[in-house]
Amino acid sequence: MAQYVREIMTKSLVTVEPDDSVESALQVMRARGTHSVLIRPPRGGRLWRIFTDTDFLIALDSGNDPNVILVGTYASPITHTARSDWTIEKAREEMINAGVKHLPVMDGSGSIVGMVSITDVLNQY
């Protein structure tokens, strides 16, 4: 059984642009078999955001056409992250305490190097 986040995280970042449609973000999520995508910051910016399956449901509930509305409108700021050297237990605790199902994984310099999800954690038990 894996012990560290680096052993279970998805290393290939799944990203979209903030001006992509909600529908196109969903298509990327389906194609990559994930429940979230990272939203790239605008040129020159540093603030990444995240769009999850829950955000998609909120966007649908708005009554707007998902082919027209922008994914950046419904993306959430990244408020909680993990480190690749964390234990899986620590990541699980962070998810529970933060009420999130996805944690971007940061390296020592503050760059996003992967994503760990509740599914990744559950698959270890």
C-alpha cells in the first residue's frame, strides 16, 4: 500500500482556460476520467482555480446554457493544497477538515505538480 501523496497523485495536470465553456470543461473531465480540472491563471497571473463536478451541477442549476457560460465563472479559488511528501493520512485529514474532494499538490517552490482526489485516497484502503 502506498504511503505518500506522491505515490498516488495524478501527475499529469488536467487544465482548461477560464474563458472555455462549462460544457467544454465537462468534456475534458470525461475524456480524462477525472472529476475536476484546474483553471489556468490569466496571462501574467498566479492564481489557479479549480472546477469540479459539484461546480458543474451549480452551473447547470443556474439555468444558463453550459455551452455559453464560462468555466471561470463557476470555478473556485484553490484554498487548500497538499504536498507530495505528505502521508496519505494527512491528505485525507486535510480533505475532511476542508470539506473538499480534490487537493492540488504543490512542490517546495509553490508550483502545482499534481492532483490528489478522495478517490485516490479511498483506493488505498
